[in-house]
Amino acid sequence: MKSNQRAELIKNAREKTFTQPILEKYYFESVPIDKFWNFYGTDFYVHSPLDLFFEEEKLRSDYESEKLELLNAPSVPSFIEDNFLLSNRDGTVIAMMRGWQKNFDTYYMQFTAVHKDYRKGGIYSSLIDRVLEYTKLLGFSRVLSCHAPYNNAVLIAKLKKDFKIIGMDIDAALGTNIWLCYFHNEDLKKAFEFRCGKITFSEKLFTSSLGTAESLGQVINKSKISS
């Protein structure tokens, strides 16, 4: 029963979000993962070349690959995966977008590329809006993305949409990354801001906290009295 409800939830969210064109003239096409990357490698690469990356699966030994395949064999319905080509009315692909469910409550906006002749026309910004609408309909708490530190155009576009910088790492395969997060859950965003030094301790944060929240409040009150 739950698998049917899950399928219906995903179907409705995709229909609501990706059947309407971007900017009233660019249309989504959902494609299998092999077609998505094959199209990128043969046709779209010149519009958004990859940095120096390594394919981790090719670095693994046969033993590791065999065991990981067993460990990750699906015993439940697989996580959500989306691969879209965005085309104009004559069928020319002007953008690509891939995303997937990273864990229970997080969607990863993994890869987006816009044709160099169609940039600065609002396409990327509109794609972000669609992904945020889609992931909210599906109930995700947050949306992640990662980008090279020099990719100012994309970083600024995401920050304008209220994505937050949540970290930086050096990945063996991808190199240096800036991680961004959009919080659909406002209390989760407040928790993040609190951790960054902004005092936005909501009632829900207080009631869901473990440990020292109540004693912290008592210390603050005593400090007020003694001062």
C-alpha cells in the first residue's frame, strides 16, 4: 500500500512541476541516466566542461565492487532519481538537470548545465525554482548542491534563492567543493542559523532539544538578575 502511495506522490509532484515549460518556451524531457550522460558527453560537454574529476567506481578493486553491489542491492523501492533535458520548441536541448534523493529527507541537486548561447536569460534561476517546488511537494527537509569555489555565477544564483553555505570539503574524486543547502523546514534553518551564532531559538527547537537548553535558559535568567 505504501509503495503505491509513494509512486502516486512522486508521479503527482513530477506532473505538477515538470510538465509546464520554463519561461513558457523550454520543455522538460525525462530520460534514463545512460541517455543523460551520453548526451552530455557527445553533445553538451562544450557548454559546461567538467573539472578534473575521477570516477570512484573505476578506482575500486573487483572485490570492493562486488561487495558494494551486494550491500546496496535494493530490498525496498529505490530512492528517487531525476534526469531531465530541457529543450525549446524545435527540439534543441538548451539545458540539462540531474538530481536524486541523497538520504531519507535530503534531495541532491547534483548536476545542472545550461547551453552557453542561452545563459543570462533566467533559465538556471527558473530551474532552481522548479527543483525547490518539486522537492517541497515531495516533503524533503532540505536540498543540497556542491560547486567549485570559483563558480561565482552559480554560487550567487543559489545564495539569492536562500541557499546557505554549510561547508567545504576536498573530495578525492571531485576536488574542492563548496556545499550549499536550501532548508524547506524553517525550524531546521533556524537550528542551522543558531549553530552559526544567530540566536533564533524557536519553541519547536526548544521542545525538540536534548540536554542543556533548559539549563542554558536558567543561566541566562540568573545572569540578568545578578547584573
